[in-house]
Amino acid sequence: MHKEGNAQFFVTDKKTGGEIEINNCAHLTPNQIDQMSTQPDMILQYAAFLKDTYSDTLLTYGDQTIHLKNPEIHASVFVSLNGRPSQLFISKNRDLTQILYNFAPRNWLEPFKE
């Protein structure tokens, strides 16, 4: 089996809905990005890391300042399996910090279409 993935992560302020896109290269090596992009457990671990990193952080863009007290972490993840066209793997609608890391069925993943 061969999987390839693309994962874009977003830190969202719950109060304002403002969000920033994360540059994964600022936190992970290219090999870590490659591995994380297709592995649900690694995606959740990275989301927890991002929440810890950006909690209680001030972000300034021009004249706007956002205070991230308890941010949400969202991701848009697409995966290709065995050379097939990529498909949505994780929807950006989910706050990954609300998903428990356990061995239960991964019902938060999008169903794979044949």
C-alpha cells in the first residue's frame, strides 16, 4: 500500500473566527510532514502540539491583534491511496483538539470512495 497526503492546518480564534494557516515546515521536518499527512494518530498529535504552541498567544496583522486564549485547530487533509486521485481524508469543519486520541473507530475520518 502506498499513501501520499497533503495536510493544511489552521489555528482558529473561537471568539472572532479569525484564523491563520500554519506553515508546517516551521514545526516539522520534511520527513515528519510526509509521515504525519497520512497518519490519523500523528495528525491528532500534531494538532495537540499546535494548540499548546498557540494557546495564550498574541497575533498581530497590520492594525488587528488577535489573542488566542484557547484556539481551535482545524485541518484540511487529502490523501491518495495506491496512485488513485486524492480524496478528502479529514474535513476542515472538525476541531481536532476535541477528538480523543484512543483506539476507538476513527469515525471522524471521511469515508474512502472506491
